Amino acid sequence: MARLGNSPAIAESLAFFAAQRRWINSQHLQLVRVAAPTFQEARRAEWMVQQFRALGCDSRVDRAGNVITYPCPPGDGPLVALTAHLDTVLEPRTPDDVRAGPDGQIQGPGASDNGAGLAALLAIANAIRSNSALARAPLPLVLIANVGEEGEGNLSGMRYVCRQSGLASRIASFLVLDGPSLDHITSRALASRRFEIVITGPGGHSWSDYGAPNPVHMLSRAIASYADECPANGTAGSRASFNFGLIEGGTSINSIPSSARAKLDLRSESPEKLEHLSALLMASVEQALETENERAVSGRLAAKVREIGSRPGGRLPDDALILRHLRAVDSHLGIRSHLDCASTDANIPLSLGIPAVSIGAGGQGGGAHTPNEWYHPEGREVGLRRILLTLFLLMRDLDPVTAP
């Protein structure tokens, strides 16, 4: 690590991040102002392509909407992929909803998650392109700004990259950037399943049709029953969570609704527990449906449960080469980090047996998935150096002779 860090060509790129702090902060602010809610990432994707091309990179949008970029000609062999997701949970109503303070702090939807990761992709590309020694060399590196990570995107962009694209057979490892934090390395993929529950009935007037079955009442009964029956968490490795994150139904206070729906997110480190929680949902809905229909004077309700998302699990061995590289880089830079389990784009390659980790891009942030999300660039340079050094080690594994 000391020899790598002191190499003149690499030292030049490592120094780039501090010298270009203002440019990186400006790019970060601009990209966050381009709205990119899940399923509507096209404008931000095109913006990213324009920035990469302005740096001299070969950049394009693939059939899934992902931005595929090569800082240098990649050759025909295997590749290392550096990725960050384009989409956000919330979007700014206008560009002015994203603000920058005098200290460089950016506030607005997506400022941290995943403005930090996307800004890092641009910074890494510029650091390579600005280095005459690196820019002349072929590099087995691809940068990917992918769609569909958040919410019901169901990791669609990463699924396409790993299973259907021309890159699927070439990528040997993934370094996924998600948010700013440097204190964790996600090496275990947290599996999840997501369901939509839809209840329908005849509806009616709250007085004259009283006695008709009420979809909201039935849905509430099912949710309460599920919450009561869900088992408590066990030991590490079998933790689980459930969250009814959306409930809708009805048109007015004096109308019996004709429909109601809810969306549920289930997560667990244990595939068996995840399956148990899914089965419990079906039982809770069936029991609530039976109870509400028995109480009804006229008409009946119908219920439908539909799976709307599934994220596979997976994990790296604790002695995996990519983890050894990251530990060496962290030791060299004085970063204290720990391994964790989370749901990220790394779920897909890990489920396929492809080495992958998810890390933060540096800096500080908070309020993710809220209108008050924020990012502060203090400490960003350390995160960017960490990314670049890890990439060089991964590329060296692919081609020890010609890799930088």
C-alpha cells in the first residue's frame, strides 16, 4: 500500500481531489438539482453522460437507462465496475429546492443518497482523465450510474447489468457507492420482499348503506393482526423487519370505500424467516377478510396480495480478496470501518457469486429519504482516495503487468 500510494502517477491523482474540491462540490450541487425519482432517471442520466463526455470519457446510456462510462479504453478482458445509483426517493419540485450553504453544505432531496456516490463517479473520472500517465493507458475499469435502486425500482438497473447486458460476463468485481459514510463496508446482502395488498368491495353511503363491508376496516384489521403476530427478532443472523409504508383508501368521510390498499416491506438476514413473514401476511389477510365478510349485512369484499419486489441475499467470505484490499486501504488512510449487512445494489452481484461491496463515498450526510436531506463535503477527499486506491488494487488483480 505504501508503494502504491507513493507512486508518482497515483500520488498525482490522489492529490487531485483536494485541488479540485470546488469543482467537485459544484458538480455535486448541479446533479442533485436534476430530479431523478425512481423510474424517471432519464434527465439525470443524460446530464451525467454530458459531464463524462466533457471530461473525454466514452459514455452512453444502455437499454435499461444506465449510464455506462469508460474513462480509458478498457481492452477486451475482464473489468472492475465502480457504480452509484441515479435515482432518489424524493425529488425537488424546482432546482431552487436544493440549496448550498456558504460552508459547502448541500440540502435537498437526494443530496446525500445518492448525490455523494454520483459526484464521486465524476471525481474519479476526472482524476484519471487529468493524469497524463493514466489517461494514456488502457484501464480495465467501467463506471456505471444505474437506475432503479430505490423503492419499487427493485434493483432493475443492476439486474440488467449483471444478467442481460454485454457487460454481464465481463465484470469481475463491483465497488458500489451509496451515500457518504466511511465507517461501514456492506459485504452481506440483506434480502427483502415487498407486497401490495388490495381490498375491493361494493362501497356505499356511510348511513344508508351501513352494513356493507368496509375495505379500510378489513385492511386495518389485517395490519393490526400482522403486527401482533410478527415474532420478535432473534440472534444476529436472523434479524427481520416489517414496515407498512403506504396505506390508501376512500374518497370522503361519509362514504364507505370501494377499495383500499397498502404496501409492505419485509427484510431479513434469514431466508427462512423471510419466508415465514411472507406466509404470515397471507394468513393475516385471509383471516381479516373472513371476519369482515361475516360481519357484513350485504355485499362481500375481495382481497388480492401481489408481490411487487424481491431483493436476493448473499454474502462475501470474510477473507474475500476485495475485503482484504479495502482493509489494507483503510489501514493506510487511517479509516476505521466494520462489515455490515444492508440492502443495496450489491445484492444482485453477491447473489450471483460476483465479488461486490457497497461503501460510502466520503463526506457527511443525514436525513436520507426526507425533504431535509443534507450533505457536507468535509472529509470527502479521504473517501475519494479510498475509492481510487481500492480500484487500483482490484485492477492489478486483473492484469498485474499493465495495470497502474
